Amino acid sequence: MRIKSILMLTISFMCIYNLVLLFANIRAIKRIKETEKKMETQRSLATAPMVSVLVPARDEVENILPCVQSLLSQHYDNFEVIVYDDNSTDGTLDKLLSIQDPRLKVLKGKDVPPGWMGKNWACHNLAKHAKGDYLIFVDADTVAKPSMLPSTMSFVLEHNIKAGSGIPTEDMKSFGELITVPFMYWGFLAIFPYFLSNRIKLLGGFSLAIGQFMVFEKNFYHSLGGHAAVKSAITEDVALASLVRRSGEPFFLFRLGDLLHCRMYKGISDAAKGFSRSYGAVFGYRWSLTLVACIWLTCFALMPVFLFPTHTTWSIRVISANLLVWIGVVGAFDAPWVVAFLSPLVYITSGFFLVYGSYLAQRGNLEWKGRSALDFVEQEK
């Protein structure tokens, strides 16, 4: 009985915490307005900064053409697109070489040196070849609207952003994606107090970012050490954001909305591989922490349902508060509305991914894109 009471009290507190953070973070994580007028004026004055759009790609034969063609279609004059083919074996390089455009540069990948994660090495090499005043790192499974670049640069210049990360609209086309991908959205809005992260120095080491879209003022990026400074990080996006905050500069999160779409994973099997790797890194792949988190998420999802017959009022309040949070999350990120009603499954599957990541690390089977990540697990602990 005592354990049940403690869990009920903790879940009640969690609901209040989620609601407070939701409203605070929605205001803090601004949504970029789709606009081209301001940048058109700047282009006419020849003041639009040069932008290098950098794309690391490994075995992306199905995604690379839509991605690169959408980037080359941007309504912005002063930019280049550089793609680093990271030793793909599926024909990605052939697809890239079929594109004839003077603004596109294709780099043939080199072997990854010891101590480097593959993506970090690719981004490091991309930055070395970039000519722009600003660097935008974009994943190869994204597709941009033609107004993405002018809208983003208007926002970056208006807010004097030296480092930031844009959250795209995640396309979810299967049931497995609907019960896995949205957990990331919930984390952005309802778990981490982003609205305080740029104000309180103590929170500097706990920043958030999403590697699908990251923007840096080039000189500032190099002053941090770039990707070389986080070369062994499994979640390099978060590591870079933390590095920015420790330097004393703010790190901006913003919502790209319809300007950029991404389909992270195709089904629950792909999601399990990807999220187990990234979620596990948050807890350093420690069995004890991931198991506790998994149990907690399962209780958070199921207790209001199981206790409904005996604690009806409490269950209704918790279910209503949770639903309100998810309606806010879905609305903020243009996710399918059905996700709000699938949240218990989202919690349970994400808890499983946490434990599964630790299991893979212990078994020595943790890998991504055909490369082992096991050597870097100890550094995440």
C-alpha cells in the first residue's frame, strides 16, 4: 500500500511538472515563421551571408536524391551544398554523382580514424571544406521546402544565433513509428526545462539538440573545436549543445514546422535500433538506471488504468492531465492527433528501448549503420 501511495503521489507530481514545462517550453522553443520577404531584401542589398549546407550520408540511396534536390531548390542565392559520402555500399555515391549542379560538391569518404564515431568524422570533414559564414548540418533523410533556408536565416540573423538546432516535422507512416518517434517530442517539451537552460549556468551541461538540423556561425563552431571536440560522442548533437553552453553562449532550440520534414525510421524495428542507441546513451547504458526508468515509464502509463476501479477520481485527473500534455505536444510539432491517445504505448516502448540499449551494449552488439559503437559506450558512462 505504501509503495502504491508513493507511486500515485509521484505520478501526480509528474503530471503537474509536465504541464508546467509544456507551456513554458512552447513559448521558449519558438516556431520559425515561413517568410522570404526579409531575405529577398537582404539579397538585393548583397548582405545575405554565405551558407554551407552540409549533409553526411551513409547508405542513403533511397533518401539522398529527394534530400539534395530539395536543398538545391532553396529560394536563396548565396549558398552551397556539400555531401560527404561515408563509404556507402548501396549506390548512394552513384546517385550523388548523377546530379549536375555547380552549387553541389560531393566528397568521397575516407576510413574513419580510431576514436571517431562515423557521423562525427563525416561532419568534421564537411566543415573543413565549407566556405560559408554559417554552417547548417542536415541529415540525409530530410526534405526541405524551398523557403526553409531564407526563413531559417532570417530567424538566425534576427536573434543573433551562433549555435542552434531546428526540430523538423517527423513523418510517421506506420503504427510502429506512431508509438516510438513522439517520445522525442515529449522529451523536448515536457521533460527538460529548456526555458531555463540558457539562463541558469548549472543547466549548461544538460542541453538538448537534434542532429537532423544544426546551425552554427562558422567562426564560433571552429572556436569550440567543432565535431573534433566531441569525436567519440554517440549523441554528438547533445554533446555539441552542452559544449556551447559551457562556453557561456546560449544554444537555441527552434521549431522548423513544415519547412523541413524527416522520416527518422521505417517501422518499429528501425526505431528500436536507433532509439536504443541514443536513449541508452542518456543513462550511459547502465542497467540499473535504464531499468528504473523503464519501470517508471510503465507505471506512469498503466497505473491510472489499473487503479481506475478503486481510485477513479485520481485516475481521471491523471489521464486528463496526460492527455492535455500530449495534445499540446502534438499541436506544437504537427504530429498526427492519434498520437495523443497512444501515449501509454509510447511510454512503454520507449522504456523498453532504454533497457534494450543497455542489453545490446552488454552483449557487444551495439552498432549503427553497420559500425560498432561498443568502443564508445564506456565514454558515455
